[in-house]
Amino acid sequence: MPTQDDKGAPLDARLKQYHDAIASEFELAKNPTPDNIDKIRENAATQFLMAVPKAVERILYLSEHAEKDTTQLAASKFIVASALTKDGIGEAGDPLLQLLNELKQNDNKKQPKK
């Protein structure tokens, strides 16, 4: 009988999904084309986004339960810095927003002044 996870999905089925995803990435990477590389990047970005909730939970857990005070302090500093910055993003800000702002500034510099 397959083991159930906290969401009720059989772990064996989820393991097969992970296996199929890894096999697909491996096949794409064997013969890279620009389309394949874009697909690999898209898949990687999706996986990172899906990992965010667990990462947040882990940071919150470490801030309260880590054995070392230095680990608790580092996790707490990260939480406070993230909460106090604009849009809850770390000190550097949202990299995509920064890129868009830079592109706007460069575009404004290139346009002829009237």
C-alpha cells in the first residue's frame, strides 16, 4: 500500500512524476537547441518558484528552533530584512524590477530630446 503524504497524494505517484521530469530534462540537455535551453530554464524557474513556500517555512522554523544562536539570528535577520523592504524582497530588491528600470533609463537616454 503506497504511503500518503500530507496532501493525500500517493508518494509513489509523486516519485514517478519527479523521475519523469528528471528524465525529460536529461533528454533535453543531451541535444541542446535554443528551444530546449529555454524549456530547461522555464522548468528550472518553475521548480524554484514551487520551492519558495517550503524555503520560507524552513527559515521561519530555523529562526525559532535552530540549535545555534547564530543560525537563529541569521534567519531572524533575513526575515526582518525581507519584511521591512519594499514588496517583501531582500535588500537588493526585485532583480526583474531592477532590470526593467535600467532598461527604461537606457531607453530614455537614447530618445532624442524635443
